[in-house]
Amino acid sequence: MSVIIKTPSEIEKLREGGKHLAMVLAEAAALVRPGISAMELEELAQKRIKEMGDTPAFLGYKPAGHRTPYPAALIVSVNNVVVHGIPTAKIILKEGDVVSLDLGIKHDGLFTDHAVTVPVGDVAKDKAKLIQVTRESLAVALEAIVPGARTGDIGHAVESFAKKAGKYGVVKALAGHGVGRAIHEDPYIPNYGRKGTGELLVPGMVVAIEPMLTLGSDEVIEGSDGYSMKTVDGSCAAHFEHTILITETGYEILTLV
Ligand code: MG
């Protein structure tokens, strides 16, 4: 485990990049409506990233264990797809869907990572609540980041909040991570855990915190496209993610407009 402490100049670039990323993702999320295709969201993301002078982080990225690189800038995960959904023209969003958009960019050599989940038109009450609880679980995770906190405190905060909120599955196979010089760095930050355990969070660390909750099982399986991760029981999922800087007093969210 080798955690990277970012320099002040790197942190400044991560702040700029985080702001760009939050702007692009907010624009993509604002386009979500019944009838739009995942490919249209992808095209918007690619266009805006280019206009800002940045580079998509996921396009062409080949994670360990994958035979082919990820083919898009944006990740579009609909309903039972938790994460890593590949946007295509065939995926047309429809009223009642729940769509997670996950995007990473490289700005001036440094990476940031950000995700939101939005409803498509009117969605069923349980799905709207899932989105709300997942968004709140990210806020609760961030509140756990106080001086001396460890990665286990974040996981504990997410898991205990989700369990208190209802019968939600907390996805175990995927986790938050360090980010900055690469899109995935140490430490590994699961959305479950015990207080006071795991890696110590030190000022200057930059991490992506990303709870993923479902309306059913906490287990996922890989889809036939080799990338998408789906709930084993077909239940709906939601995902929120911010890139944050660990500070002397707590944290600073970098992926904000
Ligand atoms: Mg991430």
C-alpha cells in the first residue's frame, strides 16, 4: 500500500480539474430525459471535455483483468447496472429509469472522478428513495472524514447509514480509491467496514468516495459486454461519487461546480 500525498501545485490542478468535471457531469445529467440515448450523453461529455482542454480518463483505459480497453468517456449505468455501463445508441432512456453517470477526466496531468444518479422523468417511490439515500450516504461518508479518521470509518458510515435507512444492499465488490496521478491509486476504500480500521487518512491525500446501494442484493455480476456490473437479482442500483482532498480539519470536495 503506497499512498500518495499531493503537492500544493498538484492540489491546485486537481481543484481546477474537479470543477471542470463537475460542470461537464452536471450538463450531461441535465440532458437526461425520456427518449435520449446513452450515446447522446457520451457525445456531450466528449465534446465538453475537449472544449475545456481536458482528456477523458476512462476512454481507452484498460483495467487489470480486462482484454479490451473501455470504449467511452462516460459511464452510463441504467437500473440494474450498478457501474461500468457502456453508452451505446441502442440504450434509450425511458420514463421511470434510474441512470447513473460516472465520469473521469485528466486536467493538466491530474485525474478526478465523479458520479451522480438521476431519475428519468417520474420514477417509482422506492427508486426515488434509493437515489436519495445513496446521495445521503455519500454525505454521511464525508462527515466521517475528521482528523485521524481511517478508511474503515468511511465504510462504516456508509454501511450503517444505509442499513438504518431501509433494506438496501451495500455493494461490496466495488469500492472507492485514491485518485490524482492515476485514475485508481491506493488506498482501497470499501463501503463497509469497522471504525478505527484501515488506512489512516492524511492531509494531502486525494480520494474518490463512491457508495453504491441497491434495492435488493449487494452482489454483482459482470454483464456480457465485459464491463457492466449488474445486481445478481436484477434490482435497481444507485451510485454517487466525489473526489475529495483530505485537509488538516477534515475534507474539501474537489468535484463541485
Ligand atoms: Mg471511482
